Amino acid sequence: MATLTQRPRLQIVARPSSWIVWGVVIFFFVNLLGIVASVLVNSFGTQWFDTWLPSGFTTQWYGEAWRQYALFDVIIVTLEVSALVVGFSLLIGAPAAYTLARRDFPGKRLLYLVFLLPILMPPITYGIPLATVLYKYGLAGHLSGVVLANLVPSVPFVILTMTPFLEQVDPRLEDAARMCGASTRAVFFRILAPLLVPGLLAASILVLVRTVGMFELTFLTAGPDSQTLVVKLYNTMSSAGIRAQQSIDAMAVVYTSMMLVLVVVALRFINPTQLVARVKEDTDS
């Protein structure tokens, strides 16, 4: 009788270093969730001193934050800045991405690296000299200065996102359309535009998320009437005066909820691993 060979059983033996790494990761996320949960609970609490939970719950702090900090106007400014940055970034970045995807010229890789520098560098490193120039010409302190400052990292994001989409479009489609008598405008609107809708949408969402969450550049160039939600939140926390902590936490919850919605929407259209791989490929070459 033929004997059946038994496969060796897999034994999972965790090394001590693995347990340490996983322990640190779990500890980090537990603390992060605890901080977020405490802010969320406190935004609904009436009083909270030495107990596990507040003595009561209410939604009045959201109404107070809405009135006291003029959140409606701040959200409108945030949406205006984001929409303008997205629009101008697409107008500048899409043609630049088309040139990089279709043309070969000396220094192309170097130019690509220059476009990537605002992404690879911390915003504060170029934000201070940029804000100095904008204040010198009277642009900072207004909505225009905030938009111009946010365009510096947003245009490279559009270029980085749009170039792979353009490289996937066969150039022979454009050549065939031109041979059939199509003008440049017709080639763009009837051939390229329908094929680039996913790329344009991905770039727009990516720039939108970054602009809403951008603190350094907006803080350095914003004025009293051009503060976005994240800058308003920081100024409220750091300014002098006595304020109810619950109302500040309510504003923080509003900002966090907005960012979570944008991130969830962005992840449905953008694969972060492909984006990181693209940056690594361009910087290595």
C-alpha cells in the first residue's frame, strides 16, 4: 500500500523583534484613537472633569462654534480657495504633463525633478521666502496670495498624476485624427479629453485634499478674511482669551469629518502605492 506523504505543518514563530514592532504600532493607534475619541466625546459633553464620560451630552457646542467662529464664512473661503487652486492647477499642470509625456528633450528628467521638489520638501522650507515675496508685492493677506502659495505644491501633483494617464494614450490616435482633418481643438476635446477624464478627476481630488489640509502655506499668506478651516482652528486654539474647550473641539470634529470624507473619496480614484512608485521611479532616474 502506497504511503501518503504528509506535508510539514507550518509553524508560525514570531521573533521578539516582530512582537516589539507590532506592539509599538498597536500602542500608537490605540493612543491615536483615544485622542480622537476624547475630542469627539468632549465636543458633545456638558461637563467632564474626573469621570470616564461627561456628566451629560448636548449639541449646543456645534451651534456655538458655528456662530462664534463664523464657520459658514470659513467653510466658504475654504471651498473658494480649493476650487481656485484645483482649477488653476489643472490649467497649468495638464499642458505641462502633456509636454512631458509626449516630448523628449535635453534636461527632461531634471525638469521633472524640479517639479517634484515642492512635494519632496517640507512646505515650511520654501513657504517663508515665498510668503516674503508675496507680502512684498501686496499679494499675501488676501485670497489671491493664498491661492498662489498653494499652487506651488499643487501643480506638481497634477503633473505627477496626469503624466501616467497621458503616457497610456496611444499617440497614434492623435495622428490618425489629424490625418482625417481634425483640428488641434477637435483632437483635444473629442479624443484626449474623454480618455483623460479619470486622470483629471484623480488630480482634482488629490489637489483638493491637499489644499484643504495645507496649513503652513495658508497660515503664512492668509489674512483675516482669507483663512481656511485648518488655519482658523489653529488661530482659535492659540489666540488669547477664554473659550469653551468643547466649542473648539466641535470645530476640530467638523474639520476632521471634512478631511475624512475627502480622503475616502480620494482613495476611490487614486492608488497611493502607484503614486509613490511613480515618485520613486522619477527620482531614481
